[in-house]
Amino acid sequence: MSLWYGWGDPANALVLPPHVAALLDQALGVRPPASPVVSLDAVRLPPSSLAPDIVAELADCVSAEHVRVGAEDRVRHTRGKSTVDLLRLRAGEADDAPDAVVLPGTHEEVEAVLQVCAEHRVAVVPYGGGTSVVGGLAPARSGFSGVVALDLGRMDRLISVDPVSRLAVFEPGVRAPAAERLLADHGFSLGHYPQSFEYASIGGFASTRSSGQFSAGYGRFDEMVAGLRVATPVGTVELGRAPRSAAGPDLRQLFLGSEGTLGVITAVTVRVHPTPAEQICEGWSFSSFADGTTALRRLAQDGPLPTMVRLSDEYETAVGSAGAGGCVAVVGYEGSSVAQVRAGAGRVLRDAGGSPIGEGVGEEWMRTRFQAPYLRDALLNAGALAETVETATFWSALPALYDAVRSSLMDALTLHGTPPIVLCHVSHVYSAGASLYLTVVCAQAADPVAQWQMAKEAANRAILDAGGTITHHHAVGTDHASGFAEEIGPLGIEALKAVKQRLDPTGILNPGVLVG
């Protein structure tokens, strides 16, 4: 069972070495937290506001054993895994916990639950792996008779595999590691490895437009989706009956990235590929971030494009490579023609000023690629504030966006009296542009929640002013809702609200998320 106030399996928790803790103290003024993490039974949990007759109706939909109102179930379904979410839980704050956790086992049970909740005006938060870092599991409660966390964990089957078309159909609650194991039995892989891989679910990937670390080779998750089945309070939507179609707008795009606000995804048809015959990951060094991004752009635009490319800036390289200079790129290759693609990409990287530094760097990155959330927990335990910001833009605007967002975080936190270190890497590339992923570490202020919210607001403002998107793969949630509204404009928001009104007339689906 995952840690209720942190990330993942407690057995995999990291402890900062003494010299790292000492360095945080000396360089950033990090001190141990004034108060320890509260115990689970000390979390401040309001009484459930759901009337007994509503609980009974929900039990009729899924059976009584799958409606849970106990304190631990409610706390474990409170919010997501952002630093702010965890800081509040560590302090014992669970005032916005769901009133009940409901676990449907079928599409029909999801429909029945939604109908009961619509009738009684109970807000419903679809819950997959619980890995949201943008407030996507923190609905608006005002005007509702209660809030239900709709945990889709029982819907965890691989429904079918079509080896001829190379398609697989999953229920939404399948966790990513299980999906890979199930596909491996058929000789296939999805190849979707975001940092949340260990706990995120197939339905969560679709509803947030997740992007995995191997997106250069396999695409974002929304590009893998060939079909969807969606339950809404007013009926079912089935989408995707051909690889491409001219039958009007592609309505799959309404639900991909909708974060449970328009319906509950109950089945996902995804494109799969044969299990890779070979995998190699290597390191390349560049004298500057600008040189490295030029190299990645050439690969993305003219090829050959590796399965995975990632470029750390000078600051991230120095922290991650024991003070090494320049910038390090990690480049990965998978499939049956690794040698050919690797040779061609190597020529491009050399021509752009890169120097190969061997497979050791790549192997270390592969070994530790899912450890960052555990490291974040260790930093919080030490008294540091650690969080991330991500965005994307076109290649021509990337340098200005990088400077603007990095400066906004440095300036805001320095003015707050907690000067940070800000690290950055390019995590996903496209022909027209790329994403930036920034990591921020500083000392915690007296009110670390307000401290980060101030810094996040400054970063969001810088992103929008520099022409970047408010989110590349973390989704909108509540944290990015105002920025999203500014990004797509008033008419765009009105159009989405009109769709929501038709599919969710009583507004019970994840209220306050995405469109407010």
C-alpha cells in the first residue's frame, strides 16, 4: 500500500545522505521541519455529509462492501500528490476529503452511480492512481450534498488484444506496470513511461493527456488512443471505429484531457507495438543548453529520431553529475533497428557539437528514472520545499520561455527570503517545438503552502506572457484553471461549458476542475 502522506511504496523511500543534508543547510538554509508528520489517526477529517439514504442507494449500485466511509479510505483519497497536497496532509489537513469512496466494477455500475449522484447532487471525482500534481482531485464542494471519490481500481482488466491491428482494450483502473505485464504475455508493449508510471492508471493517462519519457518514439498517450467508452450522467458515448475518419470532428479529443469533467472513461483502446528486441540508452555532452537544444531540434525535424531524448541544462547537469560542466543529454533507442537509428542520430549529435560519454549515463538514468517523487519526499522530510513546473512552446520561442520561467521562480522565491536552485530539462520533443520541465528546491518558509502558491503564480504568469502553454502533460486541474482560461480565451471556455452542460447537466463531474 502506498504512503498516505507521500509517494509510493514506503519500502522504496529515500533518505538524504548526511553530506547532502549539510549542503542543503549551507547553500539554501534548509532546516528540519518544526513539526513532524502527524499520524494517520490524527488527521483532521470532517464528518461525512452524505445522508444515509444516499449511501444506501450507492450500495445498491455496487454492493455495500464497495462503498467505504471509513477515515483511512477517505484520507487516502484526499487530493493528489503535489507538494502542496502532501504538505497539507503532513500537517493533518484533510478538510476537503471525499465523504465516501465508491468502487464500481463495471461500466454499468459506473452509470448507475452517476445517475444516483446526479439525482442527489453529489459531486463525483473519478480516481485512478491518485497521482495528480495540479489539484485535479480537489473539486469544488459548494452547492453539493457531498463528494464521492469514484475509485476505478476494481476495473483492472485487459479486455482484449487484436494482434493483427495491434490494438489492446483496457479498463481504466489498470495500473501502468500491470498493463505492461499483461501486454507482455501477448508479445506487446505500450511503452508509456511517465514519472508516475508505478501508480498511474490507463484511465488517468487518457483523461490527462499524459506524456511518457519515450514519447519521441511512441507519442503521447493521447496519440496512442484509438477508441474510448465513456459513461456520463445522461448516457454512454462510444468512440473510435477506424484508424482515421472524416466523420465530423474527432470527439475522442473532447474526453482526452477532460480530467473527468465530461464523463468517466470506462474503456480505452490503445495502439501497442511488439516488445522491443533491443534497448540502449547513452549519454551525450554539449557545451551549452543552446547547443543541446539545437541538436534535439535537428533530430526532431530531420531525423533519425531516437525513442527517447532528454537534455539537462547546466544547473541540472551540475547537480546530477557531481559538478560536471556543460549539459548532458540522455538518448535512448528501442526496437529492431537500433544500430541504424543510433548511427544516424550519432552523426547529427556530433555535427551539432555533441560528444558521446558512454552508456553508463544512460544506464544510470534508466535505473533511477522513477525515483524523483521519492527524492521529493526525502527533501520535504529534511525541511526543503521541492516542486516542479512544466510547459512547452515552439522552438523559436524556447530560449525566451526558459529564461522567463526560470527567472520568475528565482525572483519570487528570493524575494520571499528563500533563494532557490532551479534546474531544467527538455523532456519531450516535436518537429515544431519542445517541452521544458523545471525542478525547484529551496528552504521551506513558515507557511510553505503559501510560499509555493506565490511562486507558482509567478511561474504561470511568466509562461503565459512568454507564449508557452500552461501545461504540457501535468494537466489543468485547479492549479492551472485560470491560466487555461486565459490560454483558450472566453469563447473557448464557453464552448467547453456548453458541452459539459449537455453531458453533465447537474454539474456533478469533478466540479471546479478544468473549466471552473
